[in-house]
Amino acid sequence: MEKKKKKEKKTLKTILGFFLLGNSIFLFLSFFSFLFHWKNDQSQIEKLFDKEIIAENLLGKMGAAVSHYLIHCGTGISAFSIPIFLFLTGLKILFIKKQLLNNFYKSTIYKLLFFNVWLPIFFYVIIPNQGIFSGVFGFEIGNYLIHLFGKVGLYMLIFTSIIFYIIIIFHISPPTIKNGMKKKTQNINKEIDTKLNFHNTKIVNQPKMNSDLEKNILHSILSKKKEYFSSIDLKTDLESNKKKIIQILNYYNIEIYELKANIGPTITLYEIYPKLGTRISKIKNLKNEIALNLSAISIRIIAPIPGKGSIGIEIPNYKRSPVYMKDILFSEESNKKSHKMELPISLGKTVFNEIFIIDLAKMPHLLIAGSTGQGKSVGLNVIIVFLLYKKNPEDIKFILIDPKKVELSVYKKISKSYFATLPNSIEPIITDLHKVKNILNSLCKEMDQRYAILEKHKVRNIKEYNNAIKYNKDHLPYIILIIDEFADLNINNNQKIEIYITRLAQLARAVGIHLIIATQRPSVDVITGLIKSNFTARIAFRVSSKIDSRTILDCTGAEQLIGKGDMFFSNKNELTRLQCPFIELSDLKKIVDFYGKNHKKNEYFFLPEPNMNE
């Protein structure tokens, strides 16, 4: 019964489709025939209904009548949109399945509707003596608009409407926002360079190591409905904040000649270009006044911005723009920046909305600190997922130490493919604090053995060695040691563990062993001077005090971060503010499940037996 109904429905659709196609062809021929006779005798349209003319008309009286009422009494030559509409609708019903060209069909119909109204009025104004072009519709509406606006006003209305139409169709937008506010001390316009490109990340396919299946599955896991983010609201807030900043500076007689703004995911950076002779300290001392006037949670003044002749004021956005892991993994920018890196890691987006990627092989180690709930664990997950996507199991191995026992347990399913572990080890993720000394001792032995291999082959580092031997059984993978809560390791065996960590940090870079250490207690007894000196690359999420900020970054500022992934990255005294991507636990589990199933053939990478006497 259902099959019969479906068949009947399909038959009706076919009949309707052919009917619309036939009518569209009928109207086309009628219109062309009508125009031909109109050209031969423009003075008497009624002649089309004479017997002689009807005989000449290819489609008879009906075609002449329909053409007369639709063209002459209707919208003029824009009536040709009617057969076009019928033709496209017939094609859509007959041949287009699953709405393949639905967007094209809709956009075409909207364009036809616009020109069906615009063209008759346009032709009436330009060539009023040729009624065939405008029809009665154009004549009546044109006269009414002339009565309202006058001829000059109607000209302006017509050309303005077509300009707006072109802007909407071709998505033309001004590159900058102009500010016409006049200052007390200077009468100039200031230009704000706004970079509203939050959702314009171009997606490309990752070459080489990632199969199409892997990309498609990861893309489907991470593809979720994005939050609506209005650039109009941002521009409004931008203008308001700009005026308030200028008002404060004018009140204290500080003259500037330019003010730019760069909108990031979390904060907006306002760049002030002061006039020659302006003291920087005067602007720095206005920090509290600016924060009060802008009703901001906290602001940060960079005076001056390194490498620029400007002073920066970082103000939190009223509404944050989320940074999605999908946009980081599959973007063209990410691919371009990371394809030559040995161990690429994406930390998020800068205030300029640029994807920030570092090479862990060049850092060579990373120290992460931040209070509870500020994004440390999410940041570690982002680092691991990015490495899983960029590197093969043969090229990279992890050692995960998780004193809290729950943060990194999700990665157990990929332990066989991606972990380096002790022989006969039961748990791939180290959660027992007493076993930490053994794994670090074993890792130091692995480092010494690798140095012996490099010496034998007369090469300086792991990259040269792997390039020399290509891919064979002696290929050495990179090993990344990740400790989620370093402070907990100091409860027992403090001195011994610090010795191992320091030795690895000093020597392990050349043989491809790298450390990522995270802690929520960046005090001097946890992060000692010896450890800090070997961890030049550091990440600071929000901390509770200026003292903690100085401990991790050697400067204040981390206590003023606004949380939820807002962070500083410091490397060789260069400080960069970033927004870390967010990845949900449910998505993380799906990704780990995929890699666990996809790389079942790989075996464990065993480290040497530790020396129990040490």
C-alpha cells in the first residue's frame, strides 16, 4: 500500500514538473512573439487580437492574451521572470533530489522577485516613452513615486537600492570602522582597525599522515553547533569603549594621534599612539581610572608594546567568543604553521585571532601553572589531542604521571599504541607516587642509551639520526613526559625526583625526550630555581596572587587573567596572551576511542629496567 502511494506521489510530481516546463516554454514563445509584433507596430497593441495577426501568432489567441496582460498590462519585460521561475521549479521537481541545489534555487527566486519590481520602475524613469519595457505596473508605481519624491529623488532611490542590492549579494563590507568623534585638543578622525574574523577560519585537508577516514571522523566528532556571536554588538561596545578612553585621556591632558583596536576571543587590545613628548608613566598610572570608567573586571596596560610605537590596553570582552578545537585542528593557518615542526602544539588564539603554534622540540620543555578550575587540564588535553592528530604512533610516545588518578585516565585506551612504559607494568598511567621514581630512573637510562646510539652513528640529535636510518626497526620515537600535578610528587622522595627532573631537563632535548609539567601551586618550594632555569617556556593560567605570577612568569599579570582558558605564554622573556581552545570530555572520549581502535596493531614501547638501588 505504501509503495503504491509513493508511486502515485512520484507520478504526480513528474506530471507537475513537465506541466511547469511546458508552460514556461509556452510563455517564452508567447512573449517573444508579442515583442516581435510590438516592434513591427508599436502604435496599436490591439491589432494583436485581429484575425490576421492571430493567424501569424505562433501560439494563437491565448498566447497573445497572456502576453498582453503580463507584459503590457503587467510588469513589462521583467515578466520574463515568470517563465524562468516556472522552468526552474519544474527542473527542481523532476531532477533535483535531496534538495541538492536548494540554496541556488532560493537565491535565484529572490533575485527574480527583486528585479521584477525594480526593472519596471527603472525603465519608466529612463525611457518613459517605451511602455513595453515598464508596463502598466512601472507606469503607475513610477508616477506615484515621482509624486512622492520628485524625479531627482526617484533617481536617487533607484540607484541607492541597486547599490545596496550589490553590497548584499557580493557581501561587500568596509574593512575598518571610522570614528567621527571630535576631540577637545584635536579635530581629527580616528580609525579603528577591527579584525572580526572569529568564524572565518578556512578548513583544509591535512596532508600526509592523516587519512581521509581519520579527518572525517574527527571532524564529525568536533563539529557542533557554534554559539551565535554578534559582531554588531562588538562594534557597539568597541565604539563606546573608545570614546570613554579618549575622554579619560583628554581629561588628564594626554594627547594621542591614533587609536586602534584588535578584537580577540577573550579581550580587546586598544593600541594608543601618543604624541611625541607624552610620558608613558602618565598613561600607566591611569589604570584604575580606565577600569572604573569602562566597568571592566580587570584591565592590563602594556607600556610600550614590544616592537611597536604604541601603548596597549587589554580590556575583557563583554561576550567571549569561544575557540573551537575543530577550527584549530583543520584550519589552513594551522597546517601552514605546523607542517615543518617536529612536535607541533597549538595553545589557542592570540588577541589578533591568529592560531598560536609552538614546536615543543625547540622549547624544549614546558612548565604550566594555574589555580584550580582555570584550564590546566583542558590545556593538557588540547596538547595531547593536537599531537595525536599531527603525529603517527611510530613517531611519538607518552609517559603520563597523574597523581590525582582521574585527570588522564581517559587515555588508557591508546596506551598500547602511544605509551612508553616499564616492562611488565600493569598500569600504563602512573598514579602511584612510589612508582614515579622508577619511571624517571628508567627514562634517564633510556636517555643515556640514546646518547650512546647518537655517538655511534656520529649524529648530533634524534632528527639527524632518524633521517639517516629512515624508517626501520631502530627508529627512535619522541618521548613526552607529562606530569599533571607536580606539587604532589614533592610529598615523598622530593630530592630524588627533583634530581631526575633536572637531569632530564638539562640533557634530554637532543635525544627527543621532552617534559610537560603542570601544577596548581607555583610556589618556590615546588618550582625551584633549578627547575625554572631549565624550563624557559612557561604557561600561566589565572593564579591567586602576584607572588605566584612572579614565580611562574618572573613578572606580575597572571593574577589579572579572567579564567576559563585565558592564559599567558612566556618564552625567553616574550609574553603572549592567548585563549586556550575548549574540548568537552565527551568529545575527548570519542577521539581516544577512535585512536584506540585505529592503531591496535602497534605494540608497547618498553623503557629499560630501572636501577632499584638508585
